[in-house]
Amino acid sequence: MPALAQADPAVVVSSRIDDAAVTVYRAPSRGAGPINPNWPQGFAFITETRKVSLPAGVSVLRFEGVAEGLLPETAVVSGLPDGVIEKNRDARLLSPAGLVDAYLKRSVTLRRTNRATGKVVEQEAVIQAGPNGGVVLQTAAGFEALACSGLPERMLYASVPKDLSAKPTLSVLVESKAARTVTVQLLYLAEGFDWAANYVADRGSDGKTLGLTGWITVANGGVTSFPGAQLNVIAGRLNKVYSPPLPRSTPGPLVLKCWPMDITSTHPLWELPPIIEIEQNYDGIVAEEVVVTGSRRDRRAMPPPPAMMVAPAPPPPPPPPAEDLGDLKFYRVPFRVDVSAKGQKQVALLAKDRVAVEQLYAGALYQNGQPQPLMMRLRLQNRESDGLGLALPAGMATVFETIGDRRLLVGEAQIGDKAKDERVDYDLGPSPAVQFRAVVQKDASPDYRLWQVTLSNARPFDAEVEMLIPFALDPTPEGWERRGSSWVWRVRVPANDSLVQTFRQKLKGD
């Protein structure tokens, strides 16, 4: 007797996330650069809680609405009583470009307006090229590009291909000994996330304190939103092994291009690219006709939206102090936030009113022959006694100072990750008012060299200067700070004055 055909397993769709936690890691190789706005190079550890109803036997459980950059090999599903048989990442997303890509070399119905009669007609067409660089169709009249007639056109698709999903989806094959409703947790790593820290510092009128606020900017480059999520960020340099990048879920935007078919007086708006209007309703989408339209509009005639005057909301409270995660720092945002698709979210990191600060002019000693400006530096000591004492993630600091009744920009500085009790330096730029000049002279002994250093201060106030001397000195200075094999020379230069100092460099040994 012929074997009975095995029935396909039942399909259970989980489209609702009851709770989510998103922990974002910075892009390991981004350094001090900005977040990539198109596809952030960091990643996130995501925990989703869902409630699902399973039938008895083997079934396919589809988790719809997972992060677009999900790494399927990292996915773990807990809460299923009888375990998971296999996992599959359904990568292709339903979109205008995705439909064109899926229907390459296949027939569609082209609905258009006849230029001669003005009537709406339909004809069969085969998509020969697309979606990138335009869509080329083959009709009974020959080859042509979509949306080049100057009149409304749309392509009609008979059905949605089975491998296209309206949302990023993870499918798992499960077996349940009995029909039951269970609460499961889905945990996975996903690419396409990143975060950065930014600081705003306002110098006090006394010049000895700062008002320091910090912000965390979290970016989600995927098409999935996580509303009301518990958001966390991880600071520090994480060692992550390279993995080949995943193919993006969509083939990119659908861009229609065409070439001149008539005289410019017939089509005066050829220079404007066509606007693609798409109405997508994913409820019952297989039973409905899917349409991609293309038409021309004069965007110059559209007035800009009216500006809305909305009072800014007060900033949220900063999160609690960082927690240790190995040698990394773990920050919890103390309130639920929406991690929106294709968007960025900014939340408060810290707010300190009076942080002790000193202003220095810094440089490294080298032979220059001509006066060179020193770097204007603001220095904080990251300790509680100085009004700070917090783990500070790497980021950009923008420093302002109030002159009269105006708040003016002083400069910007990049800092690395700073632990509690560590020194924090903001290098704001070279100062032409405080300079140094170094001239090298021969010594009586061939084992030595003489340096004559001149510091000049054109400011009406004393200047505290810090020079890094990258060689051994004879005699060895007492009370100086040692940084590696270098010495730090601290000296105060009087206002509108200069001073000269001679150093004897030891060429051999320490």
C-alpha cells in the first residue's frame, strides 16, 4: 500500500510582545565617530516575553516582529515544555521593493491610464529588471520603465509570495504532548543597534566649577519597534568575535527611474523624481490585492506643514549609578521607553551642578624653534569630593561659558570611558595666548643635551601650564608626576609675562 502523505504541521503565529528588555552595546570599532544613521554597527541583547497557544503534536511557531538584525544562532526559547526541534530566520520582508524582487521574470497586471483616451486599462506585463535602479517591464508593446508615462500607473500582484513576511520573523519547530497555553521567553542578539554618550558642560562664573549634564542616545536601525521596553546600555570595550554581516531583510527602497519619451512641453515635471505611494494593510493581506503605485506630483506646490509651538517637557531623572558587569559598566534606564524603529531615543544620564574644574594649558615638549600655542584643557577629578564620582561612558563633551547674558560655545572635546576617581581632561583647542618655544643646545658632555624652554602668557590672568617631557632628566626632578617614561612639569606663568627654564636631557640610561 502507498504510504500516506504526511500532513503539514500546524502554524501558530505569535505577533504580540507582552514585555521586552533591550540591552544595547556600542559599536566595537566606531571609536569617537558618530552613530551610523543608516545601519548602526552595534548590537543589542533582546529579551521578549510572549504568550502562545500550542496544539498537541508538532507545529511551527512563528515569532513575528523580532528585530531585523536578529542573529538566529543566538536565539534561545525558554518556557516550551517539550523543547524546540529547529529554528529558522525568515529574512525577506514584504515591501514594494521586496515584491518587485520576488516577482522578477514573473507576470503582473499593469493598470494605467491611456494617454489618448483617458480611460483606465489593464494589461499583462513581465518584470524584467528591478527594484534597484528602476523597474523595467515587458508588455505587448515592448520594453518600458514603470511610471514614465506621466500618468498614474500601478502594478497588481495576484498574491503575496510565501517567503515574504510583513515583519521580521523567527520560526521554530516545536512539539507539545498536549494542547496548552504557555508563556515563553525569546532571547537573542541582534545587529543594527548602537548608543553614544554626550555631555553638556557650563562653566560657572567663578571659572572653578562646571554644571555637567549627560545624555544617552540609543539608535535602532531596524524596522521593528519595542514600545514600553526596559532599556539598558553597556559601556566599555567589549571583545566580540567577527561574524559575517547578515543580508538585510529588504532589498532597499523602490526607486523608479525613466528616460525621456516625448518633448519637454508635454512633460514639464520630468526633472522631479516620481513619488511612490504605498498603502499597506497587513490584516488579511493574503486575501487582498497588493498594489504598488507610481505617479507624478509637483512637490513644489505642497505647502510646508505648519510649525507647532510645544513647550519642552522637563528632562527625565537620570538613571541610577552604573553597575559592574565584569570590567564593563551596566546602566539601567529607570523608566520604560519606546525603542522606535528607524529612530533614536535620548535619555538623561547624569546631572551635576557644581563639579570642581581647573583650567590648564598643556603640551608635549619638542624642538620647534618658533613659538607654538598650547592646548586649552579643562580637568576634572572624577571623585565624589569634587562633585562627581560616577562612571562616565565615552562620548563628546560640549563646553559653554556665559559672557554677560550670552551663553557661548567654548569648544568640544572627546573623552574615553572614565572610571570613578579617574582624571578627566577636556582638550578644547589650541590657545594663541599661551605659547611655548623650545631650543636645543649642545652640552659639554656628549651624553647630555640642553633644552631651553620659554613659556609666554599674553592673558591678563596667570596661566597654569602642564608640559609633558618625554625623556630622562639630570638631575632627576623631585615632586614631579611620572607618566610612563615621561615627566610632567607644572608651572604657573604670570599674567602678561614669560619665563625661561633649562632642562638637561640624559641621552643614555634613565
